[in-house]
Amino acid sequence: MTFTPADHLGAVDRALSTTTRDGQELRVLVVTRTFDAPPDEVWDALTTAERIDRWLMPVSGDLRLGGRFQLEGNAGGEVLACEPPERLSITWEYDGMSWVDATLTPEGDRTLLRLEHSAPVPPEMWEQFGPGAVGIGWEMMLMGLGEHLAAPEWRRPESPEEMPDLSGFMAGSSAAWGEADAAFGTDPEQARAAAARCLAAYTGAPDDGA
């Protein structure tokens, strides 16, 4: 890896909000991160199938406005908006329907990426696992994107033997999403307990939360 897991953790800002869509209340998870690359380069890495395969996973389909895509073994969806190199909106269809909006803002020679994932979440699921259930996964994806943008020859590990130990990264991400949940208004003890359960689900480690 070009960066340490701690570098990736510290590069991310996390927030939560709510919205409505077609009369349905959605929870909105917001992740922002600045990359040392111009918007055109970040956009190309986000929307070119061959590059997505390098930092995330294989993708098939039609990556253009109105087209449908499928990530191998993961979510699929439809491209709802495509305004290069500024805005990409897609449906995220995996155990239900949700929506992902990505906006790219230039900051000199760098790019601020703001990613919003809006989803209907059953209250009992939120209480059990909190926002880390989705947030940890997005941070791991952005970790891969960051590695790829810093070193385009870098490629995601393709076997368990090649994978670095990310248990500390996941623990840090889970804890940070617990704090974001508390800042959003959830009782801090409840938010941290949900974060502990979420981490246990990701890692298979014993759950020390209440």
C-alpha cells in the first residue's frame, strides 16, 4: 500500500442526515475525502470499467446515462445522472433499493469527492448496527480509489493471502461512525454499542458492546 490504513482513516470526514424520496424517509450517509488528483482524473477512475476493476472489483454493463451496471458479486443499478467531471448519480440495488450521489469539486490541483448514500433503513437494523454497516464498506472502497489514484499501477489484492490486515482500519472506521451517529443525535452509549456490534459483524471478533 502507498498509504497506511491510518492515513486513509484520517482523510475521511463523516456525517449523517435524513431526507425523503417519494414520500419515504431515508437515512443519508455522507463521506467526503480530498484526493491528490484533478477532477478529470478522479472522474475517469470512477467511471471507466477497466479502472474500476483495478481499485474495486469487476464491473459489467453500460456505464452511461440510462445504462445499467453490475458489480461482480455486489450491487447493480442504473445511471441516473452523469455530468462529467462533476456529478454522478446511480441507484444502488443490493438487498433493496437505495441511491448514491457523488459530486466532485476542484480544489486547486486536488479534488473533493462528496459521496451520499441514501437508503431506507429499518429502525431495528439501525439500532443494531448503526451507520458503520454501510460506512465501513464505503471507506474501504475509497481506500482502494486513493491507492489507485496515487499509484495507477496499483491493483487491489485478489486473494486472501494478498490482503493486508485491515482489522485496525475497520475498528477505527466503526468507532468514527459511532461518533458520527452520536453527533447526529443518537444516545452516545447506544451509538457506540451499535458500532461495536457492527465491527464484530465485519471481523467475526467477539462483540464487547452492550
